[in-house]
Amino acid sequence: MKRTLLVSTAVLALAIVPTTSVFAEDSKTTDQSQTTNKSQSVEESQPKDKNQTPALEEKKVVESTKNEIEKTEKKKEPVVVKENNSKQEAIPNKEKVEEAHKNGWQKEHGEWLFYENNQPIKNWKKIAGVWYLFDQHGIMARNIIVNDYAFHTSGAMVENSWVKIADKWYYATDSGKIVRNRWEKIGNVWYYFNQDGVMASNVLVNDYLLNSSGAMAQNAWVKITDKWYYATDSGKILRNKWEKIKGTWYYFNNDGVMVSNQWKDAYYLKNSGAMAEKEWIFDKSYNSWFYLKSGGAYASREWIGAYYLKSGGYMAKNEWIFDPNYNAWYYLKEDGSYVTGSFNIKNKEYFFQSNGKWIQSPKYFKVKPITAYIYSESGDILSYVNQGSIVTYDGSESKGSRLAVSISGLSGYMNQSDLALVDEGSEFIPHYTTDGRFLYHELSPYSSIRVAPHTSAMKIGKKYYSKDGEHFDGFTIKNRFLFKNLTEPTNYSADELNRVYSMMNIQNSRLAGKGAIFKEAEKRYGVNALYLMAHSALESAWGRSQIANDKNNFFGIAAYDTSPYDSAKKFDDVDKGILGAAKWIRENYIDRGRDHLGNKATGMNVRYASDPYWGEKIASIMMNINSRLGGKD
């Protein structure tokens, strides 16, 4: 750059009194990157035509490093020059060399001057390849802008470089003048400088977003006065628009501000601004939960698990809901989930299926615990039933938290907490059928027992129900083995009883050939031998169970539901297992008035087993054996 050193007095005066005067500080460092908690650092953009204005939509910009200006400030002070045979030599120490004859750099009263022929330079002077400016008193300009020329702290004129003056950044071109009121591409990054030449930062300029480093943002987030904005690859912000950023949807309002903690139509923008998807949102302004489905729209008039979202997306709670899709009523609790089982609503008991459907006239409940008790009206234990048993709800008034039920001939009360309402449409309900020869009790989809001969009052293919297994709608059936006095001896001999195992193809039974022992037990303790054989068959799988093999226990004595193997009583051998059981049954049941198998209302079944149809099952085995041996009993 060339400067005319011969200047008029008027020009010199202008140099001394600058039109723009600002004191300077340190130079701006390189790579001033913008990083927020929401985005990564600004990436570099593609090259751009230097004549292209950044106001154009298509310009590609990124933040880049600003040229570091005298980064370490090696030249903190002007270079001192002294004459030596017409050659100039830089003198590191800028102290006065001679008091009478001054040449080169001199520091006077804290200011730097440059002398030639004992006279201070005024106006412009290029020294050691660097331009300096001196006022009418010869004082070097520094920390200042003069007539748009910027000067470093060292006094050197700024060229193609950044300079920080009074906490503001400026950029001087190769002419040394600062940039004003325009865009400038520096290091492949676009910057904007205002009317005063100050670099803009953390601000919007004609919808272009500038980050804290001053670089125009590109595909990046910028936070300005607690509001988030996003610049696309063009550098411009988004307005009135949805934008998917790194796989997440955001919405920007008319001002370009990211929307958060509010609804946009059927969509909810979370605190982060991200659109909610496949998640629950509680909106305090509506005091309600909402569910945002995949795609972001709220659920409406539909179920999400056990919860129902009404019109408008509000979660139902403490209210009845009729769902026409299922043609059913539901009641939603305080937490929004539907009710199952029994539930008190405004001092009235209601019953609901396991899927939440209200049952206007409930009929059946299933037992939930391993063992559940049946109580009298006064609270005494009448009997107990095992897990999975189906009890019939009789509709009588409840006793506190206990429901009135009946099962296997017994009516009483059971804890609501022990019962689960049965959906008749999907749950198997035990019932009776006939094949034209016999009446069968269908206990499950996979098992049934023969209980009595067929009667003409029954129709093949029809389901029949009975509370006690005897009384049906329109007819009565008597199961004679179910109520047979077990003190009466069988009409079968030991040899005939031994034939049973081969006739029924029972292999590897430890009870095979023990007909004489069964008859001995009958004689010694007065307990029917046919019953003992049938009882042992049920409890020990015809003498082949693990308890039978390990403990010679063929009758399930003390084999409690919670720990059948561990609790089961042990006998020394098979014979003692049969005889000991007969004695135990005699003393604990028959002698106490329970002289027949019966059901849960009467007989041994009341206390012997939790299975409500235990007696019916043994009676069925007795009936089968009797049929095979000729029907003597």
C-alpha cells in the first residue's frame, strides 16, 4: 500500500482530529465457535463467490476462524530505528539514545513518537514495512480508529485482520479501512458489520442468524435472549414452520422462535421443543394427561392400555365411559385406569371383567390365591377351595368386603380380594353334559369325569349347570358313590381288586397286588376297600407319584397345597402306607361324622381337600372300577 507523505496542513489537521476515534484492545482470536447445549459447533460451509451478497437465499456460509492479529502481540511497541551510515537498524530497546540529537522511536511522557533529523514525524509514516499515523504533536495513534483506519495497540495499522476495540470487533480490509454496513466473507465465513463497523453477534440480520462468534449460523441452533432459533443451510431462520432436525420435529413461530411447553394443533412441544411421540404428557393448564401417539398426534376416543382418552385427548378418570366399539361400559378410576373385579362407586358395588367391561349381572368368580377360605355369615370358616376354582355369585348382600358365593353345594362368603370376576365369553365355566349313556362333569376344556348314568330329562349337546352336582334345572341326579356310607364294606374280594390294575392297564404301580392289604384295612378299621383303592388312585396317580414312591404316602395325607411334597407324611412301606391311611381317615373323618365323600357342604370333601370336586372325582373312579368288575357295588 502506498501513502503520500507530503500532506497539507489541512490534511494533517484531519489526521489529528479523527472522524471516528475508538480506543483498541486485544486482537480477536481464531476459531470463535458457537456452541449451545442444543447443537454441535457450527460446521464449515461450501465456498462462496466473494462478490455474492449474503442477503441472497442461496449463499452457503459457516463460521470460520478469524485471522489472528498479532496473536502473541510480539510487537508490543513500535520498532526503534537509529541511523548508521544511511542504513536503518532496529533497536529492541526503545529508550532515548541521545538527548540532543533524536532519531527513530522515542518514548516521551508515556507516548511514542518517531524522529527524523531531530524532528517528530507527523501524519503517516511507513516504518519497517508497517504503516503508522502520528498527530500534529507527533504522538503515535493506537487503540483507535481514525477516518475508518484501525490501529492495533502496537500502533500498527490493521490490514486484512480483526481488531478488538472497546470490547467490539472490527475488520479492516487490505486498504486498512474497516468494513461498515455490509456483509463480508472472511475465511470462508460470512459476517455482518453495522453502520459503525461493529461485528454483529447473537442477533438476527434480515432473517440471517449470527452466533456469538459473529459467524453466520448454518444448520445450527442459536440462543438469543433466552429464545432458540435455528438456521438452515442458507443461514436463514425458520418461521411458521415445522422442521425435522436430527430425527426430531420442532415448530417455529412467526418470529422464528422455537415453540416449547405448548400445543400446536394436535401436537405437543415439550420443554426441549421436541415434539412428543409415543409418550404421556401432563398439561397443567388442562389438569389432564394426554397420550401422544407415533407421529405426534394425541390419542382421542380410544384406549391406550387400561386408559381411555376422550374427545380432545383428555384422559378419563372418576367417570363412566361407554365404548361403542366394544358395546360395553367401563369405569375409570382416579388414576385413569379401568376398574376390574368388584368396585364400590357411590356406595354401590359394581363388577367388572378382567378387561374392564362392566358386568351388569355377574355370575362367576375365579379364586386367585393358592388356597382361599369360605366363611359363614358370622365369619366362621366353613371350608376352603383351591386356586382356579370357579365360584357362583348368588347376588345376596355382601358382608363387608366379602361376597356371597356358592360352590360344590356350599353357600357362604369369600373375600373380594381372593376373587377375580370371570368373563363368561372367554373363560371356561365348569358344566355338565351327556353323551346319551352317562352324565359327565366337564371340569376344564381338557378334562371331565363320569358322575352318573344318563337320564331322559337331558339333551345331548346341551350344557347343564348345578350348584351341588345333584340338582339341575328340571331334574335331579343321585350320585350314589358320592354319598355312599364308607363304613360299609365292598362286595369285591382281594383277588378282584388286584385285577383292577391290569384291567385298566396301570403300569409300574406300587399298589398293584395289594388287594389283600386294602381288604385288611377294610376289616381292621371299617373303611370300604373299594373307596380306599379309588382314593389312592386319585391322590397318587395309581401309586406312581413322587410322594408315593419316596414317602409311601398314597392318600395325600398332610400334603398341603403350599408345599405338598415337603409337608406330606411319610410311611415306612407300602403296606403301612395303606393301613396307616385307613386308620387316619377313620379317626379324623369317619368317626367325626364325615362318613361319605360328599362335596363342600357335607362329607369328607369339606375338610379333606381344597379341590371342590375331590369327592366327585373319587366317586367317579369307584363307579368306573365297579363297572369293570361287574357292578357288585
